[in-house]
Amino acid sequence: MTKDMTKGNILKNMLGFCLPMTAGSLFQQLYNMVDSIIVGQYVGVEAFSAVGLVGSVMFLVIGTAVGMCSGFSIPIAQRFGAEDYKGMRKTLYNAVVLAGIIALVLTSVTTVLAKDLLRAMSTPDELFGHAYSYISVIFLGIPITIFYNLLCGILRALGDSKTPLKFLLISSVLNVGLDFLMIVGFKLGVAGAAIATIVSQLIAGLLCLRYMIKEVTVISMDAEDRKIDGSLMIRIFTIGMPMAFQFSITAVGSIILQTAVNKLGTNYVAAMSAGQKIQNFIAQPMETLGVTMATFGGQNLGAKKFDRIHKGAREVLAAELIYTSLIAVFVFFCGDLLAQIFIKKDSADYQLILENIRYFLRTTCLFYPILGVLFLFRNLLQGLGFSAVTMLAGAIELVCRCTVAFGFISKYGYNAAVFASPIAWAAAGILLSILYIFMIRKAEREMNAECCCHGKVCKSV
């Protein structure tokens, strides 16, 4: 079922689109946490630390792939909003072909360089084997990850966030069952957790594909639609890859920061890993609300409805600030209770690890409102086609994390590592808030000039 977000009540439309996607993201984060919980409880602290250690590497590769898929869906949303269904189908076909090529290249490069990357990150010897076992399986599954996320991105570009949720819930339940089977039953350790994740994504992707072929008639293609268009593919690439690059430069900063934390020892790696997993779970509603703004902005840009874009930004900003303020209070007082599920109570240094997790959560939660602002304007600018601007913000985040990693962790240790991300959020969030004002005015001026050139009355609805 598609949804036209250029008409009707703005907040109602966006919440109707966002809530199923939020539920799906929370469920996805939940089964990612289950991976870590099972690894921590049944394999040990070292294995849990290793999975957390490669999180920044996974964010570099998988985040880049997901960012690319989100970017590729933006011109589809714009054509859908403009009711140019022929152009939308042609764009969709070329996006799929381009994503397939990039998936093969990414898989080839990452599987070859996996060990070198872990060594460059100063991975402790006791964690190296676990880390490589996990990340090598994830890298081999990159085509599956791209396949699944691209299909979900296409459905969301058409305004359908409920269908991906249905398939995700099925795959999530399967993932948990496979975790126990692979880790507890077959004793495959961290590799078993990675296999469970990839198989679950494959099933979700196949279910999405089957649904789209049978039910989404607006994307049904004829021979003319299924033609490779070099100029169109370049346009899709220029929109999608800046978004992917923005993810990647943010991830590079995370890897550099993780490399510095690795030198502090296994206990600090475990604390950062647990804290970040809890934070990622909590951040999903604000992140998916931001992603909703990308689809909303893309469709309304295609329809040239700038007044709706302005009003949508204001309403979502208010919703983001309310949620982040409430969840910050919860995390400050109750977040450490969640941390206890990751670490065995009889583990060495259990109390020290728990105290470090508590410090991480109580510090970073104070900056959640800033993170909500960052998600809003980053995604909205991407939906409006200003991906290069979001790359600049990603570069600012990279600089902030690198500055902390190289200049402060060696002196202030874990304290500096905890403040690295909040500092990066603040710098990027302030920049994007300012740039949004200038870029949306630029888009309006260009639209007005285009209308005048065609002798039309220029008025946004």
C-alpha cells in the first residue's frame, strides 16, 4: 500500500508512516541486542567485547550500504510525488542494477581487507579471533543486506512503511531462534550469531520481493522500463553515494574512536559496547522520525509544496524534542538496569564494567535532544536532494571524533571517549540547522525561477 504524503494532515500522515517503521527498527535493534546477550551469556565477555568492537567497522560498511539504499530511493520518492510513474519505474530499475554492482564490489574489497582492518584498529589479541569470525560472515552477506534494505527503501519511498515491518517481525523471531541454534546448539560462537543475522535478512528480503511483484502494481514494468540509462544511473549515483559517503565518514570517526578505546583494555571495550547498544535501541524512534522526513521532503519537493515542508519540519522538531527529553530522564535513572543483561554477574570486573556503562549512559543521555535535531535536519536535507550538505556535517562529526581520539583519550582516558559522540552531535546538529534555512530558500528560489521561465504563476501549496 503506497501513501501520498503531499496531501492531508501532516503530523497524522508522518506518524502513520513512522510508527510501523519505528516498531520495525526497535525490533531489529532488539534482535541485534539478543545476539549480544546470547554471546555475552553463553560465550563470554571476550566474545561480547569482540562483537562490540567490530560495531564501528560494521557501521562503516553496512551503514554505507544502507545510506546508499536510502539515497537511491530519494529520486523514486520525488518521481512518485510528482506522479511521474513512468519515470519512477525507470529510476527504480536503474537503482537496482547500480546497487547490485556496488554490492559485489563492496563484498570483494571488505572480505579481502577484513584482517588488515582489525589489525589497524589495534584489536587486542584475545579478541581478534572472535572479531574476525563475526565480521567475515557479515561482509560475505553484504549483497543480502543491500538487497533487503533497497527493497525496504523503495517501499518507503512509495509511502509504505507497514509491509517491511510485517516481514521484519517474521525474520526477527527467526533470528532469535537461529541464535540459540547456532550458538547454544551447534556451538558456532560469534560466527553463529552473524549467520543468524544474514539468514534472517535474506528471508525478509525475499518476502519483500514477493510482495512487491504481486501487490505493488505501480512498479510493474514493461520492456521499455527495463533499460539501463547511463545518465539516469549517474544521477541516482550522485544522490545516493553522497549519503553513503556521509555514513562512511561518520563511521570512520567511530572506528578511529574505537581504536583509541581498544587500547584502554577489554573492560572499557565491553562497557562502550553495551552502552552503545542500549543507546542505539533508544535512538530508533528519533532516527525513524528523521527518515520519515526524508520521504516526506522528497515527495513534497516533487510536488513543489514548500509550505508543507516548513510545517512538517516544525511539527517533527517539536515531537523529537518531547521524546528525547522524556527518554533522557528514563535513561539517567534507569538505564544501568538494562546494562546488566549483557554481562554475567560472575564475570571478572563485573562491577567496574557496570559502573562504566552507567557513566556512559548518564552522560550521553543529556545530549539526546541535540541528537534528535541532528536526525531531523540531516534526513530532511537528504530528502530534498542536498546530500552534499549532509556530507559536510558528517565531515564535522569525523573531525570532532578524531580530535578526541588523538588529542584527549591518551590523557583523559574513558572520560574523553564518552564525550566524543555528544560533541560531534552538537557540532553537526548546529551546522545542519543553519544550513537548512539557507538550502530550503535556495530550492524555493530555483522553483520560482523555473515557474517564471514557463510563464506560470509561482505559488507553493
